[in-house]
Amino acid sequence: MTEQNSQIRIKDIASRANVSIGTVDRVLHNRGEVSEKTRRKVLKIIKELNYHPNILASTLASKKTVLFATLFPQPPSPEGYWNKPLKGVVMRIAELQQYGVATQNFTFSQTDAADFEKQANAVLDVNPDGVVLAPFYIRESRRLVGMLIERKIPFIFIDSELKNAGQLSYVGQDSFQSGLLSGKLLGTITPAGGAIWVIHFAKEMDNQNHLIQRELGFYEWFRQNQPERAVRTLEIPNTDCCDWEKTIDAEFLNQEPGGIFVTNSKVFLMAEYLQKNNISGVRLIGHDLLEKNRNFLESNHVDFLICQRPEEQGYSAINKLFQYVILKKQVEKENYTPIDIVTKENVNYYKDFN
């Protein structure tokens, strides 16, 4: 008859295996040198006894605070996209406070890679037990993760991913697949032969990983399915003044597009432009269910919004750090969130995360 787990102690496992308590501890935590024969023997007894260490009890007893850090882009307004993942983070941390889990949240400018480096150094200064990171700038992110790896600090990417960078996990959309989907939607709803634009409202495009992947996926769909279509990319690095509208004015004089794909949450800028200039018949697709985007969706100025459940991403990323750091469990390497197509007809069914 199998002994009850509540009665099993490390001492019991050591006695049955005829080894020291320290040896059992090293096997349980996969550290230190233990011969393969001894390791197999101990693991067999652990399985036979159905032993599970009460890690939560140990954590509570230690009264040690476990600190997670987040590093996200700074939202430009209370309605900005990056408020949403942080909302999920705050919710999960509130649920985990009883286990001594806390978070320190850092934000960086979406227009200044140097500020990312400054905030990355601030993250390292607090020496967290785990980090949730949006690798917004590719080069600077690689430098940061190199330091995290050196210090043996586990980290999770959110929203976009650097492949094979040593991350514990990724939580977010498959950006390339999202671009493929957007290509299919725009290719389907626009007249054959009409020009298609891709617009990036972002600085340093060669350093914006997730936007690059969306663009690549978008182009790939047209390459495979409508290779005759003229598809071109416009980069608008600064929207703080009206100069960007002059760039669009000139492009419209050359060739009016049948459809426009905006690669981030600033699709409302193009919707405002089309409305202000009384331009109709241009189909428009963008990202994220911000209030401005939603309004233009409901007024038929935007055809589709591609959404990625950002609150759930923040919640899930913190939860995975909790599972790995405190519960000592392995977590899935890739955790892709659904790619939602939101329209005027179904937008009211997308509720706030709570």
C-alpha cells in the first residue's frame, strides 16, 4: 500500500534509498553531483511514494519576498495599448501577494532606444527573481537578455519574440502569422489590381521586431496568392506634428491605394486622415481595440482590427514566472495567444479583462 504523501518526508526517501538527506535534496532540485545510478534510484522511490514537495508552504515559511520586474513601453495616454498588459500583471500579482510575490514595473520611451537601455539598467539594479520583457528594440533587448542570462535571471518575452535568445517562455501573438492573416483579409476585400500600402507609424523600423514580422507575413500572403498586386511600405517615424500628413498627401497624388494595413495600434491616425480629407473606398486594417480604433471601427472607417488579448498576456506571463520560480515547474516555451478578428458586428462582445 502506497504511503500517503502528507506523511512522506525527505528523511523517509533518504532512509529507503540508503543515501543522505543532502543527496535527496540535490536530486529533487537537480543540482550538485549525484551519480546516475543513485539519481535513478532516488527518483524511483520518489515516484513510488508519490512524493510532492510542498513548495508553497516552504515559501510562506521563509517569508522571503520574490520580486518580478516588468519592462514595457510607456503608454502615450491612459488609453494606450501598453496599459493593457500591465493591467493583467497587476491582477495576477494581487492574487499572488499571499505567497510573497511582488513586482516592480519599468517603462521606456517608444521613440528612444537609449531610454530602453536606461530602464534596462534600472531593472538589473533591483536584481529581480524574474523579468517580463517586451523586446521592443532588438539590439538593446539582446544586450539586456545577455546580462539576465549571465546573472541566471529567468525572463519571459511578451507581445513580440526574439527567437532562441535564452528566454524561459514567450507569451503573445505569432506576429508573422498575424501579418499573413491581415494580408488575406485585405487581399479579399479590395478590388483586384488595386495598390496596397503597409504603413509603419514607428521610429527605427530596422529595430522593431514585431512590426517587421507582421510586414513580412503580410508580404508573404500577397507573394503566394496575389503576386501581381502592387504592395509598398511607408514608414512614418514622427506623428507629433502634421508633416506626416504631407507625406501621405504626396503618396495619394501618385496613386490612391485600394487598401491600407497599419502594423500597430495607430490605425486611428489613418482613419482620421481619410475622414478629414473625405476619402472613401479605401479599406483599412489595423491592430488593437483602443477606444479611438473602436470608434472608427463602429463608424465603418476601419474594416478590421487584429487583436491579441494584451491583458491576458500580462497575466499569463507573471503566472508562468510564478510557476517556474516558486512552484519549480517547467513552462511551455511558446504560448501563442489567439489572433482575433474584430469587426463592427462583433466588437460589443469583447469585454474588458477582469
